[in-house]
Amino acid sequence: MAAVVQGSNGMKPLQNGSLSHLDVNQMIKSEDCSPKQHGNLLQSSGVTAMNSMSHAEIKTEPHDQPHDQYYSQQQQMLADAAGTSAVEEEPEIDIHINNVVCSFSVRCHLNLRQIALSGKHVEFRRETGMLMMKLRKPYTTASMWSSGKVTCTGATSEAASRIAARRFARCLQKLGFKCRFTNYRVVNVLGTCSMPFAIKITPFTERHREAQYEPELHPGVTYKLKNPKATLKIFSTGSITITAPSVSDVQRAVETIYPLVYEFRKEKTKEDVAMAQLEKKKYHHSSAGSDCDDNDNDV
């Protein structure tokens, strides 16, 4: 609202508390209005403006503070959720290596009949043209052909498989054959593991086209991976059997299949838990038997 101009009839001006342009002109023309007073006026107006700004800031602070606290609480909750999800995604799963198959060549002709007559722990099958020789430590079996090719099965690690292969070659050397241990390689590795949950294999098969499930022929689902190259047998109890070219590929296959089967998890029943414990006992018993001492230096 603008101020009313003062008249000559002696009436007081109607003002809303602010200065009119006439009052300002009179203050400028008057001798009493010095620059110091102008400075005080400007200073007082500046203090008033600063006070108004401080009041505005004080009023806005209580509104901003709860928002910051809520934002920090949300960040903390997200961090905690991410930590718990990371723990759930990385459980400790024991992988048991049950069989390592390797092959090598002795680069000489083998007289299987002579080995059957002179060797120990051997079995000669004339109809198949193959001789089988066994070791106690490590507990392995070798299949030998007259061409000099030997295949070794039954080891529980790649190191034990190589030791067994060299012992078979040493046995042939002691029988009089000029053997040379060459072309050794690991052909196949069989491993098993048990998930901490049961698996809904029917919905899993419907979701993934790579899975093959024929309950009339086999109770498990066959799933083939391309990278790493592996074949898996998945059972509803949570047990998984992995066949791969090496132990490292078996481990990578388990890491690859875990997030796929985790979506179709379910709680284990008492029968599933009892079955898993029985399989674990069998594995420990077989591993203890393979580590027994052998007094026979030849085998």
C-alpha cells in the first residue's frame, strides 16, 4: 500500500510504517540529515535484512535435518541388505572328487599273457584283449592294451592319479618291458556336491532349455555347460554330480550352476538330510580306505 500525501489542513498522514517519497525529499533537503545518519539508516536496514535471513535459515534447518537423517538411514539399510545378500550368495559348498581318469603310453608292445602270468593283482580278459591291474595305494585300477596304451581310474585327485600312473609304469618295467612314461593327460574328472537346499527340478527344466529331464529313465536332470565344458546331473535332494575335463572345471561348473538352481530352491526334508549324511559317511569311508598303508613295494 502506498502512503497518503500529507495535506495543508493539519491532518496527520495515513501511513503503513514506511517512508513516502515526500519524507525522503525533506530528509535530503534538511540540514540535520547528515551522511552519518544515512549510513546508520542503511546499516539498520542491513541488520534487519540479516535478521530476517537468519530467521529464515533457522526455520528451514528443522525441515532439512530429518530429511538428511532419513537419507542416511536409507543408505545404511541398503548397505546392510547388500552385505547380507553377498553372504547368502557365497555359501561354502564342499566338492568331493570321486574319480579322476587319466591315460598315458609306455611306447612299447605289451605281452598281456606274460603280464598276467608274472604280475600281481592282475586280471586278463582274452575276449576283450585287455588286462586290468590294481593298486592299493592309491586305490586305482589300470586298463592295459597290447599297443602300450594304459588308462588309470579311481584316483581322488590329479596328483594321486599321476602317482598311480607312474607306479603302473614302474611295475611294467620290473616285469622286463622297456617302458617310457609319455603322453600323460587327465581325461575326465567326476565330482559331487550337495547344495544347502533342495531343488524344484520340474520348474527348473521348464525354465532352462539346456536341461533334459526324463523321470521314466533317470531321476535327475541332465544339464550341459559350454563354458566351462561340463555335464551335470541335478537331483531334487540338492545333490549334483559334475563331469568335467579337470578339477578346476568342476569348481567353475559348480559356481556357474549355483545361481541357476538357487531360484528354484526349497527346504530339505528329513529324508533328504538323512540321505546326504549317508553319502558323506560313504565318501569319508572310501577316502580312509584309499589312504591305508601298503607294505608291498611292488604295488
